[in-house]
Amino acid sequence: MNTFNIRLLPAALVIAVASVCVPAGAQTAATPSTTEKVEDASKKAWDATKSGTEKAVDATKEGSVKAYDATKKGTVKAYDATKEGTVKAYDATKEGTVKAYDATKKGTVKAYDATKSGTKKAYNSTKSGTTKAWDKTKTTSAKGWDATKKTTAKGWDATKSGTSKAVDATKSGTSKAVDATGNALDATGKAVSNAGTAAADATRKVGDKIGSELPAQKP
């Protein structure tokens, strides 16, 4: 007799089997036939359950495959949509970045040109102002130098004239003093000469007188 696990049978079939089964000791001569019927019924029930289970497994498997395919298809579509959206967003960002870069570059060039122009104007203005200031300073310095030169020349001429006059006056005074001294010396010389001559004459006269008064000596 084949045996099988009763837990594999559906609940309704277990109740049917339990209602027809009797203890083995109370069975009559027809018990094997009844058992065979029960076994046959159990086998059919098992086959039906097995078939139903397989069909359920196949259906579940098929449903899972379809669900997987649908999920895969949806995922692919979602991926493609995301990819397309990302590409578009990238392109838009790239385009915006290029435009922003061009705008910034353009603005920078304009700012540089403006700064360059302003710097050049400021430089030219400063250069012009410096040149004018230098020309004024140069003119003022030239005028100051000419005035100083002129004043110095006048001072030198005055000093030269005064010195010449002083020299002439000194020369004239010296000449007059020399002349006066010469005249005085001449007068002194004459006076001395005259005094000497007079003294000599007086001495000679005195000597002659004394000589005439002495007695004549005999030879």
C-alpha cells in the first residue's frame, strides 16, 4: 500500500477521507476495496491539487515574467526619458553657460576698453597739465634768472663803478699827497741847504776874524 503525507491534501478531502475510514480491526472482507477507492480518490485529489498548483505556479511565473517585462520596459522608458531630459538640461545649461560667458566676455572687453580709454585720457590730461606746469615753471625760472642776472649785472656795474671811483679817488689823493710830500721835501732840502750854507759862511767869517786877530808868527 502506498503512503503519502495527509498534510498535502486539501481540508475538504481530509474530512471526506476521515468520514469513510474506519479502524483496521473493524474492517470486513470488503475493506481493501474501500481503501483502494479512498487511495484512488486521494490520488486523483493529489493529482488535481498538483495540477492546480503547477498551473498556479505557471500562472504566477508567467505573471512574474510579464510584470518583470513591464517593469523592465517601464524602467527603460523612464531611463530613456531621464536620459533625454538630462541631455536637454545639459544642452540648455551649456547654451546658458556659453551665453553667460559671451556676455561676461563682452562686458569685460567693454569695461577694459572703458578703463583703457579713461586711463589714456587721464594720462594725456596729466601729461598736458605736467607739460603746461613745466612750461610755466621753465618760463618763470627763465624770467627769474634773467632778473637775477640783470640785477647781478647792475650790482656788479655799480660795484665796479664804485670801486673804480674809489681807486681814482685814492689814486688822486695819493698823487696829491706824493706831490705835497715832494714839495715839502724840496722845501726842506732848500731850507737845509740854505741853513748849511749860511752856517758855513758864518763859521768861515768867524774863523777869518779870529785869524786876523792873532799875532803874525815869525819865520
